[in-house]
Amino acid sequence: MSLKTYIYLIACVTLISCSEQEKTTDPGILFNQGGYPFATEHEGTYYYTMQTPGCDSIILYTSPDIESLTSARQKIVFTYADLNMHNFYSPELHRINGKWYIYFEADNGNSDNHQLFVLENPSENPMQGEWTAHGPIITNDEWNFGIHPTSLTVGQKQFLLWSGWPKRRLESETQCIFIAEMENPWTLKSRRVMISMPQYEWERQWINPDGSRSAYPIFVNENPQAFISPDNRNVVVAYSASGIWTVFNTLGLLYAPIGSDLLDPKSWTKLPEPQFIPDHNSGIFGTSNVSIVASHSKDRQYLLYQAKHNDSTGNIVNDIRMKEISWSERGLPVFRQP
């Protein structure tokens, strides 16, 4: 797909109103607002987190099955007052070595100062027990800016992936995907390694069709989500490309063979085209920021994702949706269309 075709498609999508598509009755919508969904299953129970509208707290949801997340029990596990920080973005819950950890980012009120943090809870049930904060996680000596941390365990090794800057921003900004091995859940063992940077035009969009834009050029690879394919063939990383404030925000994909050195950039292959593109009749765009979780029986895989549509007044609305996906013989996810 050429960039011209891609931009035309997204521009057409933004012209379709919510009233025409009746988005409020769409069974695929889990939450009518929110962002950065993440779900995991542990011993027959599902746990879910997402970025709250106020970005001032971390809320954990629990449900016996994936289909009933909308009626899940919820608990506030952390607030800005607990850390004296602001802008709690993209929290994720992970089970590591018998304990629960929530990775997230926060800053001191200046968005240029995002850093990575993790909460630890030794309780068997993450809805119970006490959460202890660790961090910031030191990602590099020169500058510790980082956003959207996620964890992946392969064999006996834990890895952290996140989005960060190669250098401190001056007149432009480039967000890249980094990976590092962990000494423990809050300390890096290796130096960070860049595995993706915005190189294609569909990853470098920062100006909307109406001319609205960020204050300076920002090229974006962010919010990495790492999965091991069901056939145990590949480590797959989905990521968000282009500015989240634009109508061109979309999903990119990287993968590396399961037995390869994940700290070697040469192990990783980036697909040259954006993934999970809706057709122009759907009224949906900006399909990015995903999470994959399996059914109890492990025979079905569900994609939770953030999407945008225009409401009846033309304003852009973010919602959280879910759909079933499959995997190809190459060990890659088949998203099809939203």
C-alpha cells in the first residue's frame, strides 16, 4: 500500500459520522472511552488495565472471562499522590517470578520528563495486598526519558521494551523502540538496544489533513507490545506508528525468531506496511495500542485495541474494542480488519 493510498483511505474514514455507524451499539466496543488497553489471564481469571481519562490513577479490573470485562470488578491500586508524580500513562499488569508487577510511566508535570516505573505486589491475588513502587528505571546514562514500558519473559530471561529518544530532543523528536534484558523487574541488566525507528512515511506523520499539528516534528514508534506466537516460533512486537494526535496513527509489526538473540537488532524484521487498516466504510481509524490475550482453553486469541471514530458532531472519540484474531503459518498475527 502506497502512502498516498493510505492517507486517502484514512481521510475518507474520518468523514464517516458516528450516527451513520451507530457506534454506541457496536458489540465490539468494550469501553466508550479510554486508551492503551492491556489484559492478561492467570489461573482462570482475567485482569485488565487501561489509561484513565484523567491519567491520575491506576485502576485494575478483574473478570472470570474475557467477554465480561465491561462488567468487571475494579479497584484503584495507585494514585498520583502515592508517587507525587503526574500523567500516569499506559499501565500494564505482568506476573513475573510469582509476583505481580504493574509497569507504567509518569512525569513531574513536564511531558518531556517521562520516566518508567513499576509497582510490585507479592500477593497471589493482585486485587489484594500492598503495592510498592520501584523506579525510575534507568534506561540510559545520557537521558532517562522513556514511555510505554512492557515486559516479556523468554525462557529464563526477562526483557523490558519501551519507547524512548536516541538523544535528548532539541528541534525535532524521534521516538524509537528499545529493548534490554532485566537484572530484576526494576533494573536493567544490559544496555538498551534500538530495534525500530520511524523509517517509513506511514511512521512519520505528524500533521493532520486540516493542518493541525504538534509544535515541532515528532516521528513516532511507541507503545510496543510483545507476544510469543502460539506455535512458539516468533517473538512478535506490535507498536503504534505516527502521532497519536493524528488521523494517521496506525499499527506496525516487528518479529524475531524465538531462539535468536533479541538484543541483536539484526534478529528483528520489520514489516514494511502498516497493519490492521480498516476499510473506508467502517468509520474506524487510528487502530493501534493493542493487547493480545488467549481464551481459557488457549484455542482462541483476542485482540484488544484502541480505535478512533468521529461522533455526530465531528469530534474524534477514542474507544476500546475487542475482536478475535488468528495466526499465520509464519507465526505472525492475522488482524484482518477492525
